[in-house]
Amino acid sequence: MPTFPGDTPDLRRAIIETARALPRLGLTKGTSGNVSARTESGFLVTPSGTPYENLTEDKIVALDWDGCYRGETLPSSEWRMHLDFYLAKPDCGAVVHCHSPRATALSCHRRGIPAFHYMVALAGGDRIECARYATFGTRGLSEAMISALGDRNACLLANHGQIAGGATLQKALSTAEGVEDLADQYLSALILGEPVILDAEEMTVILKKFKTYGKQTSELEDGQTAAFELPRRMD
């Protein structure tokens, strides 16, 4: 299991920077959405109802694994989703929840994202599921999320939005971006009818490749091979 940082000013600033990236990247508007990062004793999460431009380090809320916080600032209304995400996935270091428009549009039809494109593997599986509907800010929503995630690190939330996790804040944000991009492509493909879906055999190959996707040869572990056929090095 990886080692996670303590509650530091740098980590609080990184959470704020990630939260401010959401509207800039078109992943949310207003105060919707929330961002968290795991610490050695719990996690830090953005506060409830605070515009991202008004966030300061002291407004980021610390919670422990019992869901307890201290201070006058309430955590995000979706704190329980973040808590349960971390409890279910010990390697996850950060979580991003947002109401990105195209992922939300699909979620309003209770549709997940099938393997119409191999990049669905970015979430760790052969499709991205849509969780059953539950009211925001409830234990029921958190339970629906956990069921839809399974072994994956992202899912849609019915009539709500999406949630994505990763080893770091950057990776969680990148996954959320990827989910929104896939939702956009899938909606575009549906204009012409149901797209061709990659079969289970091909997705098994893709998922194996994704274990080393984006890694340089120096980063490969013993027994791992590159995700693609390498060109011949000349020097």
C-alpha cells in the first residue's frame, strides 16, 4: 500500500488548484463538484457551498476515517462518497466529483459508457457503469457509487454527474477529464445509431496494455512489457 502525505499546506493548496481547474476545464460550473485527497490519518475535502475562487487553505476540511471533522466549516455535502471511495480502494490517493455536462447528460438517461472506444479502459474496466439513482448527500448515493465502481476507479451517478479517483490529484482530475471526453464521443456516436462495441477478448488485451500505458521503459517493473511495439533505438 502506498504511503500518503500528512495534512500539509502544500496538499491543501493542491486541492484548491485542482478544484479551480474544474470550471476552467469545463467539468463543472458554480460551486457544484468537490475534490479530496487522502492523508495518513483520513482525508482533506473542499467545503460545502464555497466558490472555488474563494477557497483558502484554512477552509479545506479534514475528516478522519469515522467521518468526523473539527471546526466551523462544513465539508462538502458529498463527503461520504469520498470517505467510502477511499475505504473501498486503499491505493486511491485523490477523488474528484463533478457535474460535467456530457457525463451528466448520459447519467440522466441512466446510461453508462460501453467499450465503443478502447479508452474506456482508463477507468480500469471494459466499461464505465452508471450508478443507480439516489438523493445527493446521502448514504444511499455512496452505496450506489461503490456498487457501480466495482474494480474501476470512475463511474457515472444517475441524474447527477460523475466521480473519479486516482493515485494523485493530477491523476484523479485526468480520469475525470477522460470520462467527460468519452461521454462526449459516445453521445456523438449515438447520433448515427448504436456504435460498434469492442468485444470482451479485445478489451482483455487493452486492459493488459493499460497496465504499462504511458510508462517509459525505465519505469517498467520486472516482467512487464511496453504497451505497444517499440521502434528500434539507434544510439
